[in-house]
Amino acid sequence: MRVISLKRLREFWQRHPDAETPLRQWYKLAIHARWQSIQQLRADLPQADGVTNSRGETLTVFNIGGNKYRLIARIRYDYQLINIREVLTHAE
């Protein structure tokens, strides 16, 4: 899958250095994945959850670093594209 964008991950781990390793691991897994559905994604990342935002978009929330961080992304399985919307601390 294509991930847009690594820059957003870098910016986050510059503020939270302990997030770098788990975010790099997630990124490496994601760019090599060929998921066609949330069910296939959950085979690799069972903690991922699908949620709907206020605009009616379906987003996927990944727990990163033992649930210390959250990565929120829009996944277009038909285009093999992951658009990272936000990376947050659990508290945020």
C-alpha cells in the first residue's frame, strides 16, 4: 500500500521520540501490505478499529506503542492507499 505521508509520522516522533520505533514498524508493515478489507487488515493488526467521523467518512484507528499512541487514517482499499489523518497520544 502507499502511505501518505511519512512526513506526518516523522513530525510526530520528533515531538515524541519513543514513538519512532513503533511508528516505523507500522509504516514498514503498511507499505508491504496488500489489504483488501478491514478484515484482512485485522489479520495483521487485530487492534485496528473502524470508526465513522462526523462527515460520514470511515476511518481506521491503530493503537501504536502498546496503546500509548493512536494513528488515524483513511484507507482506500480499492486504490491501495493509506492517508494518515492524525497521530495522537492516547490522552489526546
